[in-house]
Amino acid sequence: MPVLDRTPMNTHRTTAEWQAADAAHFLHPFTDFRSLAKKGSRIVTRADNIYLWDSEGHKILDAMSGLWCVNVGYGQKSLVDAATRQMQELPFYNAFFQTATVPAIELAELLAEVTPPQFQHVFFSGSGSEGNDTVVRMVRRYWDLLGQPERQVIISRKNAYHGSTMAGASLGGMSGMHAQGGLPIPGIVHIEQPYWWEHGRPSGMTRDEFGLVAARWLEDKILEVGAGKVAAFIGEPVQGAGGVIVPPATYWPEIQRICDQYGILLVSDEVICGFGRTGRWFGCETMGTRPDLMTFAKGVTSGYVPLGGVMVGDRVAKVLIERGGEFTHGYTYSGHPVACAVALANIRLMRELKLVEHVHDDVGPYLAQQYRTLLDHPLVGDAETCGLMGAILLVKDKTRGTPFPDAVDIGMVCRGHCFGNGLIMRAVGDRMIIAPPLVITRAQIDEMVALIRRCLDLTLADATRGGWL
Ligand SMILES: Cc1ncc(COP(=O)(O)O)c(C=O)c1O
């Protein structure tokens, strides 16, 4: 394990005591409660820049930015100060009673500035999942107001992740989530994802040819459902939780063309891709689309406090405002003043540090270059990046691109080595994924890639020993 870096904080109880209290009372998200209780959680106690420390004093390079959110890195004083000031001045007031708070107005104004020009309005939520619930309510309301209430169906993609509320999980295409709780809710259908390794490579298509084929699955679905019944298409510019699936360059322009042709709304879920992750302020700018609605969360506050929302394009805003009446939807924390104050400080800091340019011109291309060097590793079938998101595909036989059999959970083996070697890298099936804080430097990318290589070597040694190759 990496060296003890400093005296850990919050250790008035031992790690074992924290783990016992955790197991006794805290039900974690997306967790097998019983097996975690047996194993014990890792207790994270503090963080700085791109590093975390646990209750045992281990230093860990956080290549996942918390959960795709700590874009400006940990320990940014201006965000802390903004929260403190706002809490002292006005910790809460709502936006229901024909009232508004100063940070919420200022943030709405600033978001209109940093998002593409069609976005002049925002609807705030507390999270990305709530933002996507708002999307479902809003697109259906839009078509109702236009006198086309039969346009109800929202098309999404298999293996997409759009959150964990009833609507978010329904929009998402995770079969494991749909298996619990009677999902998806009515009026949401899914097409296949643009994952070349799953659909394109086996049939011998180039990535670009496959991108067009995959986009046209949307057209097939529109025709199957009936063009007059389709309200919207939603997608992440790059699927994050699904395994950092970077679509072929031909995919999104063709999706845009199809949405335009059938007049359906395009929704870009920017909860991960927004706020600089792909090397532009928003993923739709990297992919070349003009969405009508855009969900955001995470990077808007760099995860320091919860905040989400939906950017509402002029096409939709005009109808909601001019034909509207009351839109019977909202959350207690829509436009929470502390969250908005932190978001303002976060976006201002991103501008001051020129973080989007840093990703676009410097560390994004550098990460791509360093990731390509991993392609010489016997386990690595593919290594791709988009801005500061990256994925490595682990394969059994790289010349043939043969995957490991289901019985070998190679991703979890690799993830185990990452934990043991001071690196947070996430496993999604056989894809190892990263999304480090945008403040990462070239030297830190070298450090991260060296750690990744070490963990790949250890995984390879296990695979050799286990006779999995
Ligand atoms: C693309 C996308 N949409 C929505 C969500 C849900 O956001 P939250 O967890 O804030 O509800 C996530 C979370 O990871 C996400 O990746």
C-alpha cells in the first residue's frame, strides 16, 4: 500500500468502529448490503486536489473525481467561502411563492452565458435524477401545450444511465435496474447503444460506418412507434456509467438529423459530460448537436453541494412561457441559495483557471496520448478517451479481441488491485474507466497511468495463475 501521508482526520473512533456503525445503520446506494457489512466499508476521511485519504491514512489517487463530479478538485477555498457566506446570510428560501434569491438569479444568468446560445432559461433541481424527472414532465407538457398530447414516448438507449428515481431509472437502460420495481414506467422505450465492440466490430464495420447504422436505429424506432407519438430522444454525449462508451464521430450528427427530420426534441444528458469533462463546456458542443433540453448536475458545483437542473432551449421555453399557465412541477430545493452560491463560485473558478481550455488543449490530448501507450499491454484490447474520460477494455485475447468468459469477472479483479495500490478506477464489466478531476496535471497523469499499468500487470499475473488466458 502507498505510504502513510499524514495523520488521518476524524479518527476518534477506530476504522473497525466506524465500519461497525456503518454496517449497523447506513444503507449505501447500489450496494449488496449484506456482503458490504461482512467486508466493511473503506472510510474516506479527507481529500485535497486529486487525492483522498482513508481512515488508515492511505493516500489514494481519485481517478473518478468522486463520482464524476469534483471537476475543480478537492480543497478549493473559494467554494467553501461561498457556502459559508451564503449560509450566514440566507441559508434557505424557496422559489415557489413568487420569490427568488440572489444566488439563484445570478446562477441562472451565468448558466445562460456558459451554455450554448439556444439556452436562456433553467429549471433547477437537487440532482441529475430529479433533472431527468423534470425532463419527462417538461417534454410531455410541451407537446400537450402544442395540442399534440399523443406525443408521449421518449426514446432512450440500452445501457444508458439517467439516474435512479422512477423516471430516471426508466429513461436509463440498465436491465438490472429495470428488474426491480416494475420499470420502466409507460411511454419510455430503448434502442441499442452505439457500442462498436458489441455491435459493429463483430460484423466487420468500421467505427464510422457503425456510427451511422447505430443512429438509424433511432429512425427505425420512431417509425415503429409512429412518428406522431414520439416526444423526445435522450442520450448522454458519451455514456458514462455504462462504461465510457465514446460513440463514433458519425453518430451524433446523424441523430441530430433524424430528430430534426421528425421534429422530435433532443435531450442531452450532460450530468457527466457537462462543465468541461469532454474538453468543451458541454458534451453536445464536442459532439456537434443542438439539444432542446440539457440535464446537468455534478460538475455544476464540482459536487461540493448537491445541485442539478435542466437547461431549457428557446423552442421549449417559448411554449411553456407563452402558452403555459401553471407548470405544476418543482422541488423544495429548486434554486437552493447555498447550492447556487457554490455553483457560481465553481463556474467562476473554472473560468479563472481556464479549466475547459486546460482539458481541451493540454491534459485531454496528453491523456489520449498516454492511454494509447497502454495498448501494448497484453490485457488491453482498446484504450480510448474523450477529454478527461477514459476507458480500457480488458480482453482475453487481444489479437482476436476475445472477451473473458462471464465466469471471470476480470474488471473486479483489476479494481481490487487498484484499491490495493492507491488508485480509484471503476470497473464496468470488462471496461476499466476513469474521469479524473479537470485540475489534473501532466505529471499527475503520468503517475495515474503508471499506477494503471501496475494494476494491469497484477491482473495479468492473476489471469496467468488462474489459467484464464
Ligand atoms: C448521465 C447521468 N444522468 C443522471 C445521473 C443521475 O444523477 P444523480 O445521481 O445526481 O441523481 C447520473 C449519475 O451518475 C448520470 O451519470
